[in-house]
Amino acid sequence: MLFIDQSTMSIKFREEPCGELELKAGGLQVLRKAHKPGIPHKDEPKMAFSAEPLRSLAGRGCWFEMRVDALAGGEMCPMGLGFTATDPGTLKGTEEEPIKLPGSAANLPKSYVCGYLRSMYWNGEQIEVDNVFGKLKPAKTFTIGALATVTGGLELFINRRLVLSYSPEDLLNRIDLEQPLWAVLDCAGGLKKGCLIPDSLPPTPEEASAPEDDEATPDQPEGAEEGEETAEGEPSEG
């Protein structure tokens, strides 16, 4: 059995660059700020990146997972998440020449993002996929994780069950795990409050294929607080 030192797997969000979000709990927790009047929603960036490139797990690939504590009601697109080979440090700019983040992580070069309404974006190409959030219960906390596989594909897990698996037929268009990959989260949809699970490991095949347990509630990541207000001033759910 492969032994993986979990102490090397810790992850947190980086402070800059960062969209209209508030980071708490030492960079583990993200809160969406209120929308700024006068700016179209599609142009207001609400994305966050991992502070460091993700480590590649032998035999599995690059992985991260987070707990979603609050979603805006009625939103058809809860969030986008995935991986980018674009170094976030190059997106900060300088005081003299600031760089504005795009309104969507889908517009980042060399990025592989899913979770949008029946769409994923693969290095700029829109690909139609099934609705991965169709079985979510309203106002119920859940976990979501993304895996860049060793074969260059992307898998998405909700409550550690596999809900999406994609790998391009074109070998040259697959994710290159030899290059640094950062986690990217896009709160442009309904996500209001979420928290990274810093030492999470990918689900086992048994977990990924297990039937959904309606009574299961994900554990609260250490350092994250329940019941606090979001950056929009609304009480969080659950």
C-alpha cells in the first residue's frame, strides 16, 4: 500500500490575486462579498487560487476538496472549480500597472474548470456536460473535490461520490501534470461560503461508487467556524 505523508498535502487560498472575496481561518475559508453596484455580474471577478501549486499524488494526480456551507438560493450555477497552469502570481500586476482578473475562471488561460451550468471549460473550449449538482438537497452542507488524473483528465466528486469524469481524446490537449497546477475556485455563481479541507486525499474507488447517504453530513474543517455571517451580512446556513 502506498503511504502518503498527509502533512505535505495542506492547502490554503492565496491573498493576492483574489476576486471580490474575503478569506478567513488562515486562508482556508472563503466568503463572497456583496456585489458592487454599477459593475455587471459577469465582469466582477470572484475567484480564488491556492497559495502554492498542488502536489501530485503518486498514482492518483492533483487533488483538492472543500466543504460548501452556504449557497445563494435560486442560483442555477453554484460555482466553478478546477485547475489552472497559469501562475496566479503573474496575475497580480503592480501598483503602476495593475492587472484585472477576468470575470470568470473559464477565461483564464491554460485552465480546466467545471461546475458551471451543464458546462466545463477546457483550456478555453466550452464542453457540454450533465448537471453535476442535480441531486443536491436545498440548504444542506456538502463537500466537493476535483482530481486532475494521471492520464490528464478531470474528475469531480460530490460528498466523495464520482459525479463527472472527462478526458479529451486528443492526447496533446490533456492536463500536463509535469507543469505546476494551482487550484482555482470561482464563486461567480451561488457559492457564498466554503472552506478548504486542507489534508484531504482523493476518494477510494469504494467511496467514489458508494450509494448516496442522505443522512451524512461532512465534518467541519479545523479552523472554520459554523454560523458566522457571510461577507454579505447574511447568516450562513448549517
